[in-house]
Amino acid sequence: MDRLFSILLSALAVIIGIVVHESAHALAAYVLGDSTARSRGRISLNPLAHIDPFGTVLLPLLMVLAGGPVFAYAKPVPVYLGNLKNPKRDEVLVALAGPLSNILVALVAALVYGVLLGAVLVPGLSAGALSLGFANGIASFLVTLMSVNLSLAFFNLIPLPPLDGSSILVLFLKGEALRTYYEIQRYSMPILIIVLYLLPSITGIDLIGWYFDFTVYPLMNALLSLAYGLI
């Protein structure tokens, strides 16, 4: 039962993270001059506007059952660079909007978590308006929401097509290097599978784990410290 509860919390956190992430891409594109995504209803917190049946539901479910790392993706947000005010600059801003929105969600979750902990620790309150069991469930979800959103943010900043980080790297590539990089886009999914599953299982080298050691986990600890500071 605890395992099922944990999976459900993670699934809800992933859906929230993905919806906010994609909405942020669409909103940024609209603010910067391209209304394509807005016209297709992508500036929305309705999950149905963003969910891809395979990438958002089936793929992460299979990965959970496989017991390995879990990632998911939504329907791509359509952006026409020619409509942007400054295409080269604004492409990067649109790409960064998604990860930054996930970090913002994690920050808000940390603040709510701190307030919740403070409320539970107030003598007599947890026995009245706020039951301890309910508070524990909400607290678990908020911690999961922080972890999932930070993971989504930094995973998407990996400079591998079609992840958001690739738009940043493109700024520094020219000529043959840029053409080669675009060629890599065709193999992005096999590369991710190799990095996420085959490399750790065959060689014990967990590149994503090492990357998260310097990004996700320190920031997660900082947010938890912020939350505890509110008590």
C-alpha cells in the first residue's frame, strides 16, 4: 500500500510538473511574439492540453515497473521562431522558461511545506483543524513535488536534443559543429536510454546521478533548509 501511495504521489507530481513546464514554454513564446501555442490552447493548466498518451502515461509507468530511472515528456509546444521578436535570443528564453517554472514550483512547495510543518507543531492545532495523518500525507506530497520538479528542471537542461538545454548550446555552435549537432537529434532517444539504463547497469557509471549530485540534491537540501527555517 505504501509503495502504491508513493507511486501515485510521484505520478501526480510529474503531471503537475509537466503541465507547468509546457505552459511556461507556451506563455514565454506568446510574450515574446509567437501566439501559435496560445492559439492551440497550450497556455493552460489543464493536463489534457499537454499530455502525450505514450510519453506522459505509458512510458513512465513502464519505467516504474522496470525499477529504473523515470522520465516523461508531453506533447511538444509549437513555436515558430520567425514570429519571435529576436529569434536567436528568444529561442533560449522560451527554452529556459520550462525549467525555471519547475524550479519556481519547487520553491513554492518548499514554502508551503515550511508553513505546514509550523502549523502541525503548534500545540493543539494538529489535533483539531489539521489531523496529523492528513498533514503527513500533504507533507510527503510536497517533498515529492519539490524533488520531481527539480529533477525535471535539471534533466531538461541537459544539452541533448530535444531537451531544453540543447537550445542554449546551439548559441555556441557554428558551421559544421552545428550541422553535426542537429544530426544527433535523430538519435536522442537511444542516447538517453543508453545513459539512463545501459551505462549504469553494464559499467556502473551513472552520469545522470553524478549530474544530479551537483544540481538537484544540493538545491533540494537548500529548499528543505528554507522550509525548516520557517518553523
